[in-house]
Amino acid sequence: MAGGGFCRLPNGTVVVALTLTRPSGGMSTGTGPGAPVRVLVHAANRARALTRLRNLGLRAVYLRGNDRPPTPDEVTAVLHHPDGLLWRAAPQAGQELWHPIRALLGPAGHAGPARPAA
């Protein structure tokens, strides 16, 4: 799904904002699997931001162009979150707050299928 961008901060780090399809298996927060979500990532550079998402199981994550960079409000939100990874439904419905990435990925901690207990 298209819609992403980045902005470089004065200290050299970047904030990447991507619109992705919601993976299945996450916690119920009003959007179902396949619905678009806006994901924000704070990292040292664009490559590391995308690697952080890929390490969580969101494998098909690419940033092509800069057509929807993060807004100043989005930058402020991700900078004030300890993990530096946030999401919410896109387009935003009303006054929806930002959620930590754990709420999107579910109890397994990654976007892939849950592993059976050994």
C-alpha cells in the first residue's frame, strides 16, 4: 500500500511514517485485519527504521519516495514514546490515540503466525 515518507531531525535521526495494511493476529482496537494503519518509527536512519519493522515480522515494508512524510504532530508523538514505534488507524477516525506497536502485532510480539508452545 502506498503512502509513506520521512523527515530528518536536527540531530541527524529520522522519523519514518508508513501506511501499511494491518496484519492479522493483533489485538482488537477497532480495525480488522487488512485495514490500513499509519506506523511511525524513530531511528538513526531510514534503513534502520525499515529494519526495525522487518524484525517485528512486517516483511514487505518498503519506502518509495516521500509522498506522505510525517506531520509535526506525528513526529512529536513518536519522539515522546519510549519505544519509538507507534501506530493508529488510517485514515484517523475522530480522536484516536496512538498505540504501541505491541497492540498491532499481538501477543506473539511479531506479525507472523503464533508459534505453538513446545
